[in-house]
Amino acid sequence: MAAGAGAVEVPDLALERDSLEPRPSGIPDAGFGLFATRRFRAGDVVCVYRGRTLTTSEAARLDTAERYYLMRLGPQCYVDASAEDSCLARFINDARRAAKQTCWFDKQPDGAPGYDEPVALVRALRDIEAGEELFAPYGSWYWVSFDRAKARGAAGTEPAGDGESKARASPGPQA
Ligand SMILES: C[S@@+](CC[C@H](N)C(=O)[O-])C[C@H]1O[C@@H](n2cnc3c(N)ncnc32)[C@H](O)[C@@H]1O
């Protein structure tokens, strides 16, 4: 992290709310996105992706619609932010072009400062100005599943395979 005097390594919820705002994304048809309301520096922890922790088999049992905010942190470790209304990180979209990404998910399956449970720290890839929309790569698994489901016009039609691969083929940030 680019630390300065008084810099906060991992922001608490109040600081997240003071620094970020969900509003309609600049990507057409992408729903909401997350926007910076202050400047961040490269390496800063912008916010924290957190929620209910699930194993692979628990994640695989979710319906596709329930996987919207599901993120894989590692083997046997998923985080579902769908019921975590205070989790602003879940509004981050994927620009799908490396040059347009502003952040990355720094996955911490063993927890992070201030968090005993698995989380992903959203870190700034570069300096981010107030007003910019945040984007982070979800990983190729996500988009393979997303594009297949879109082409079929149906949700929840991924082949089961083993539990791990079924859960990985879910429409949540996989990275
Ligand atoms: C984790 S949510 C991100 C927040 C979401 N936009 C919302 O309104 O809650 C993931 C969903 O955002 C949308 N999304 C993210 N990046 C996108 C992109 N580049 N193009 C289109 N939709 C995108 C897709 O609907 C995806 O399933």
C-alpha cells in the first residue's frame, strides 16, 4: 500500500461510505457500479469484499441467481456478499480490458487486519481520482459462464462436473 501519514491500511465501513458511492455504471446494461468520491493512491486498500463464507459444495448448491455476488477466494473458500448490504465492493464491475481496470481483488482466505473471516481486499492498481468508476477483473471463469448463459438465454445451465468446477462456473467474480 502506498502509505502516507495517517493512511489507513484497511478501511472500516464508515470510511468506505465516505470514499465510495454506488450509482449507475458507465458500462451499458451493467447495472450499478462503484465510484470513488475521493482520491486513492496506487496500492491503497479501497474497500473490502466480504460476506458469508461458503465451501465449494455449499457454493455449488446455490442457484445461478444466488451466485451474483459470489466470489471464489481459493480452494474450498467462497464469499457470498448477496446479503451483505454494507459491502460496497460487490458493486465493482469488470471493465474486461486490462487497460481500463483500476483495481484488483487481493484475496485473503485466512482473513486480513480487522477481519477474522476470509475477505478480498480491493486494491488500487494505479492512482484513482474522485469521480472515477472502479473496475476489477473477475477472471476468465466468470465470463465463460456469463457468456454461455447469455447465449442460451437461460440461467443455471452449466454442466455440474465436480463440485469445484461447478462452483467456479458461477456468475460471481472468480478471478
Ligand atoms: C458483482 S456484480 C457487479 C455489480 C452489479 N453491476 C450490480 O448492479 O449490482 C456482477 C454483475 O455486474 C454486471 N457486470 C459487471 N461487469 C460487466 C461488464 N463489463 N459488462 C456487462 N455487465 C457487467 C453483470 O451483470 C454481472 O453479472
